Amino acid sequence: MLIDDEADRLLRTWSIWAGNESATRGGFPTRSVGFATGGSGSADAFDQMCDAADKQQARAIDTVLDSLPSYAKVAIYKFYLQDGELTSTPIESAALEFLAAAKRRGVAP
């Protein structure tokens, strides 16, 4: 099975946010997922900018996931938040359905 690269990138960003207990308290892991370079004046300012952008994107992805059919949500939650196994869940089709919904909502290019 092969998961679309863009869907996988977005869902991994979301899974870090959703799987991080401190996300509900406003925290994100110390390393940003979505940015490799920047132009901020300090490392802290850049990290804060990346943190805010990652959280905003994760919330948008969460909204897209809420709009999916139950089978797709279950497959994505199971794969990205629980076991990461490609065995019994229809993750490939769920990821494609997610990507189509994300594009319709302007979350994915």
C-alpha cells in the first residue's frame, strides 16, 4: 500500500498535534514539522512562528477529518495515532479521501 505523500505529510503534522497531550494546553513539540528555514530575528521567534503555523494547520486538518465518513476517520486515527500498521485498515483510500477534502477546503495545495 502507498499513501499519497501530501496526505501523509499533512496527517503526520496533525498526528503530532493530536497525539501530544500538551497540545490542549497550547504546546507543540520543540521542533517544528512544517518549516525548514526562516527569516525571523531569533531562534525563539522563529520557533514560535513555526509552532503557531503548525497548530493552525493541525486544527484545519482536524476539521477536515471531522467531515470524512466514519470508515475514513477510523482508518486514519488507527494508523496515525495508534499502531501505524498498514494491515487491516483501509488507510490508502482514507488518505486519498482526506486529501480530496483538504483540497476542497484549501488546506492542501
